[in-house]
Amino acid sequence: MKMNTISMARLKTVLRYNPATGHFTRAVKVNNFEVGSVAGRLTHKGYIEIKIDGVAYQAHRLAWFYSYGEWPPQFVDHKNGNRADNRLENIRLASPSENGQNQALRSDNTSGIKGVTWCKREQSWRVAGCVNGYQSLVGSFKDLELAELVSIEFRNKYHGSFANHGAHQ
């Protein structure tokens, strides 16, 4: 993580944060941006990025700092998986492991079910998941629906509120 250089006083001088909408607006005119205009741009990774005094900040990290008065120690996770949704109710602190648990179904997944892959050698569906940073084989199943149920049960048990079953809510 990069070192955060902006002070709370400077942040609140240049921006206003609305926790209900998750938007930052300009509190002062900057270049061609008028007071009250929405601050930030959408990056290619789906995050909102805001430049202040030439330094780029991720809006979800600024929202945390603005709201709680301290920089987040690790990750700020978007509960609903939408990286541009910076409403205070949608962001939470997360460890690297928890942040990874809230990821959606990967685009290269071939089963259509998170944590389930086809094992050609065994001719069965394998369920795997991550616990405390370690990949665990949960089991092998002939029935895809059973594999899906086991995968969901595993995530609910070990990932708790960070469990994401493959889609963003």
C-alpha cells in the first residue's frame, strides 16, 4: 500500500463526502472543476480515483479516512462487489484473505460455479476453497448440483459475511 500523504484538514478543505451516495464533490474550484462537481474518475479496474494535489487516491480509502479519521490498515472491501460503490454502508475493513473471499466468479471458470472444477482423471466435480490463505480440497462429487451445495456450505462456514457465491449481490 502506498503511503497516504493527505491530512484530514486538507481532505475536508478540498472535498465533501456523502456517505449515503458514496460520492465526493469538490469543495473548492480546481482547474476546470466547479465547486459541487463530482470528483474522481472511473479506472479501468472499476475503482473511482481522485487526484488531490497531484496524488491519486482510491475513493473507497478516502471515504474510510474521511468517515473514521484514520487510514485503513489493509484493505477496504466493497460488500456488493461494485468497486465504484463507495457508500459507507457498502465498505468495510478486510484482511487480504477476506478481500479475496468476496470475489465474484472468475471469467475463466468453466463449471459456472465458484470453487467447482471438473477433474478429468476422476470423472467428477471437485470442490475446493480457501481457508486462512490455504487452498483446501473439500471433496469430489459425481453430481454437479451436490458439488454446488457443498461449495456454498463451505463458503458460508469459513468465509462468513465475506462469502461470495459467484455473483455480486
